[in-house]
Amino acid sequence: MRRWTIRQLSELVIYPVKSLAGISRPEMTLTSRGIAYDREWMVVDEKGRFLTQRTLPRMALVRTAIEDGALVLSARGRSDLAVPLGGVDGDFVVVKIWLDKTRAVDQGDEAASWFSETLGVRCRLVRAHPDHLRKASRGGAAYAFADAYPLLVISEASLADLNSRLDAPLPMNRFRPNIVVSGTAPYEEDTWTRVRCGETAVRVRKPCVRCAIPTTDQETAERSREPLKTLAVYRSTAAGVTFGVNADYEGAGTISVGDGVELVDG
């Protein structure tokens, strides 16, 4: 087996609440239950169906922070909402993400009112039930409310190549990755099967097929045709337009910005 370190982790991002703003962190803890605090909470409608920026672009404007033992949510013109990390003693509910149904813990009427008023639709905040986590479709690490895989990996070089084709460059947050890698060739991540980040093995599972979310400005919630219009010219597949790769990981561990990325052959 040949191994060689050629790349580095340049940014790590968690998204505590599915489809809300993320938090850039110096390190990320990968546990047997998924990435610590990544998409552990989710906003659902009155029937328990997940809500995202696909239909509610203004979700991008809700900021998240983890501080003083709480998940802190903020939005312009609203008082902050603090949800204790230690848990809310709420009702068990069944929620739906795409075709998956799973159990969750309702986070109470205060959180429901805050989100309903902020987003302009009747909705509630739920948290993943610790005994009802999901697994990637091809097996592997467990996770809470991510679409299908616990990790999304994109290289800086891929974004730079895309931006060279656009009239106005876009920031990485349009694509909502968990892991950003520096030092690669453009789209090199498409060719990876297994890489080691620090002491943790990350397995690339498939190209990430992009929905409408990258067309949403994460600072204004305004939508445009880009970058999907340009990506469709040279990144179209039978499954759709791709950018970045979905991945999971083996075991548990902590990865940090600056860690080397080691390709594992075999």
C-alpha cells in the first residue's frame, strides 16, 4: 500500500441546524454518532417534513453559534434564541427527510414561535433522537439530519476554476461544505476513494449533485441562475450537475485546520 501526503485541510464548517448558516471552526470532532453538532437540529413544518433553503431561501439569514452551553440562533430584527446543548425535555416526534422517517425530540413552543415568526411559516425546531440516527446509503458513519452523507468535501482549486468562468466570483459558503482542502488540482477530489485527514480516514462515496441552494446568496437570500447555469456547461452528469463530493468516515477522531490530507492507495 502506497501513501503520500500532498494536501491540507484549509477550512472546517459545521451546520448545527439543517439549512441555516454554518460555523467555521479550527477543528471538527467526528464521533460514532456523526459530526459533533452538525445538522443535529432541523426545522420542520406542521406535518414533520424538513424545511430547507430550497423552498425557504431566507433560512440562509439565520445565524448559528455555539457558546455558553447553548446553540444560539440570531436573525436581523429578532432577539436571540438560546437552545441548551444539554437538551430540551420535549415530545418525541416522527420527522421526514426525503424518503427517510426518523424520530426526533421537539424543542418546545418558544423555539417553534421564534422560527415561525422569523421564517414566516408555521414550523417547529427538532433535535435528532440519540437512539434513532441514520446511516449513509452505502453504509458507514451515522449522522443526524444531513441529506444522505455526513460529509461534503470541496477543494479551493475547484472553486477557483469555477470562479474563473463566472462574471462575478462566488464564496465557498454557496456550496456549504464541511471540509475544504487546499493544494489540489481543480476537481481532484472527484478522483479520490479514501483519504486520511490527520488520524481519521475519510471515504469519498459519490459526486455531490447540486440542488438550487448554491444559487442562493447566503448573505442576502437572493437567488440567481448562477452558478448552476455555468456548472451545467461542463459538470453535467446523468444524475445532474455536480460540484464537490459526498463522503463518510471510519471510526472517530478529531481533524483540524492545517492537517495534511494523505491519499491512500489500495
